Amino acid sequence: MYRNLNLNRRQFVSKSAVILSSATLLPGLSFSGINKTLKKVKVVLVGTGSRGSHTWGKNLVGPYSDYVEMVGLCDANSKRVEVAKEIIGTNAKTYVSGDFDLMIREQKPDMVIVTTTDCYHVDYIVRAMELGCDVISEKPIATEADQCQNIIDAEKRTGKKVYVGFNVRFMNESAEMKRILSSGELGKIISIDYQEYLDTSHGASYFRRWHGKIKNSGSLLVHKSSHHFDLINWLLEADPVEVQAMGKVAYYGSNGKIRGKNCRSCDHKTSCPFYWDMTKDEGAMKMYGACEDVDHYYRDGCVWDNEIDSYDTSTVQVSYDKGTQLTYTLNAFLPYEGQKITFSGEHGKLDVRLFYRQPWETDAPFEFRLTKDRKTTKRWTMKPGDGGHGGADERVKDMIFKPNQADPTGQRAGSRAGVLSSLIGIAARKSIESKKTVKISDLIKFS
Ligand SMILES: NC(=O)c1ccc[n+]([C@@H]2O[C@H](COP(=O)([O-])OP(=O)(O)OC[C@H]3O[C@@H](n4cnc5c(N)ncnc54)[C@H](O)[C@@H]3O)[C@@H](O)[C@H]2O)c1
């Protein structure tokens, strides 16, 4: 299995290299399956919620108008798709999800951008390719192993291409980690400790929304951690082999003593530490509150909902085909937010600390420390770039939509990267359920 995955990685890399070299020859957009003339790429967007309307909507059609033409919007919620049209500021025709095929037939897009609730990505990714379109999917590409297989098989069957919006690869701090690991200074990376700290603002927000139910998000180990697992896979240029995990809902869900349907209708407004008055958030009221009667989705859902089953506490161990061991933890109820990532190599240690939010002063948002022996150490700091997610949201779009974008570190992610990052979280879930080690090769066949 290791050999198979390695072979496929090499095939993938060499395919990327071909794509990259075509980029230098073609004046227009340049990767496989996309309109290679000087015309703009015609895109449609399915899933017109927050991420769709803003990052892949308003912030695409304006700044990328030389490269992209938005020709259709589609959502399961007939009202939200109209709200999105207004936010985006487009004349694109709107459709409800049952009319996805009709949208493709009428608008004839080159690409479909998928930003629905995670568990539905697969439906649109596969159907879009079957109807002749390339795809950009938000992470996670899929929430179940059979969905991953369906995507890999559909890509092969149709000859179309899936790109995954792994914006974390494009963050300044990620590029810095890549630079150090690629330099070989640390030698072989023997182990990695990765700690994800989510605070009671951001962390809790997942449990108010659809993300708190595994059936929607595949758990935070898929929804959220797919970013982190992809980062490690990309940094190591290695494939995950086996996964063991522990996880539980230790804080939210049925752990609370009070609960309601949602904050606005709750009897415990004054006593609940997580009460959120959504009526004061104009954007949320417009995008979700005003559309509730269509799908009964309440954006201010209760963090104490008994049906919450997405773990707020988890520990995952992953072994890689190149020998590295990863220990990853995620806690979603902490008093501060950030990450600590340490790489232990045969020639030294790299410690990375990302300070996102904490009740103490730091001299910089990101701290790096490289220690090569017991007497010497070097510390330096960094800050995020400007723009969405530290400028990464723009860079990922540049890489996909602008012509002649060099990609020397392989930041442009395809389906294989998407699938492998999701599969670590899916395998972790399976390990938590079965209390057994789960092999990635038992979940997917690449050829
Ligand atoms: N890369 C990042 O940094 C990042 C950040 C935020 C969200 N995301 C991803 O973007 C996606 C959307 O997240 P969001 O925060 O916008 O959520 P959201 O709830 O605001 O939007 C989801 C939209 O999908 C629609 N939808 C649900 N089921 C559908 C179906 N079957 N067919 C068509 N439409 C359907 C909903 O009506 C809603 O409008 C998710 O996959 C999420 O993981 C990525």
C-alpha cells in the first residue's frame, strides 16, 4: 500500500509539473480542463452561505473580474441564494439545489465552486465532473470514506479536475515552515506535536451551527482538522498510513445543565454563558434569520444541544510512510486560541507558536524557534499578511484563476490532497468508535 500511495504521489507531482509547464505557454488560464482561450473562466457557485457569498462570491467577482465571470448561483435555500446575489453584487441567475443540472445546462460553466455544508460536497463535485466541469471545493473535500472514493473514481472516469481550497497552505507561517523543512536543516523529521487551541468564542461557534453534528461535518476532526492534516501532509510530502485516536464531547452538548432550541427563543438568556443575541448581528439576520422559514436552520443553535456528537476534545496519532509520527490534539473550549507545532528532526527542533487570541501580551503573532544543539537557539517572529485568513484567501484564488502562477512548493491542492486530509479525520473517527488502529489503505484505493 505504501508503494501504491507513493507511486500515486509521484504521478500527481509529475502531472502538476506538466500543468505548470503548460501555464508558462498559455496566455489564458492554464490548468487541465479549464478554458484555455483568452476568455474568462465561467463559474457557478453552489452553497451560497457565508463562505460562498464572501470569499468565493463578492471577493471573487470584483477583484478577479478580469479572469472570472460568475454565471450562476445555487443553494438549497431559495431565500439565501437571493441574499447572496445581493451581497455578491452579480446578475448571475439563481437556482435551487434541485435545479443544479439545469443550471449547468443553461449556463455552461467551466468550473463549479462548491461551498455547501461539508457532507454535500461530494454530490456536487461528482455531478459537476459528470456534466463536464472542473471543480473547486472548499475543505473538507468529503466527510466519509466512500465519498472520497467516489470523487477519486469520478475524476479518473471523467478526466475533469478537482481543486481544494486549502488556504492554510498559503499563509505566511505555513510558507515559513515549508521553507525550513524543505531546506533539510532538521534532517529527517522523526516526530511532530501539533496542538490546536480553540477558545470559547470560536470553538463554541462550531457547536451552535451544523458543524456540531457528525452527519453534517464529519466531526471537527474532518471539518476543521483537515486543514491541519493537509498542512502536515504537504510539509512532509508524505502519506498517512495508520491512525489511532481518542475523542469525546467533554464540554458542550449534553454536558450542559440548561438548553433550548436556539438563543433567540431560549428561557436561559440571562444565565447561559453562551447566549448570543443574533438580532444584533445584521449580517447574520439577513443571511440566516430571514431565511429560516425555508429550511429551519437556526444559526444561533444551542451549544448544549443533546444531539451534538462532534468531539470537542480529541487526540490523534498518525504514522507516515516516511516514518514520521504525528501527535495531534484539538480542544474547543479553551480560554485562549492558537496553535503550537513542534517538529523534532534528527538534526534539531523547530518550535512554532501561533498566538491568535489570549489574555496576555505577546511581542508578535507568530514565534519561531530553531534549536540545533544544546547550546544554540535562534528565535524570530512573523505576522500574518493582509486580507482574508492572513491573505491566504486571495493567494489561493490567484493560484487558481490568474495565469502563469508559478507553484514551486506545490501549494495548489488537488483531490488527492483533499482526500488524504479528510481520511485522517475519518480514520480518527473510526478509531474512536472501534478503539482500534485504522489503516488509510483500508479506506481508499487510488488505482
Ligand atoms: N477554508 C476556509 O477557511 C473555510 C472557512 C469557512 C468555511 N469553509 C467551508 O465552506 C463551506 C461553507 O461553510 P459556511 O461557513 O459558508 O457555511 P454556511 O452554513 O454559511 O453555508 C452553507 C450553505 O450551503 C447550503 N446548503 C446546504 N446543503 C445544501 C445542498 N444540499 N445543496 C445546496 N446548498 C446547500 C446552505 O443553505 C448554506 O447556504 C464548508 O464546507 C466549510 O467547511 C472553509
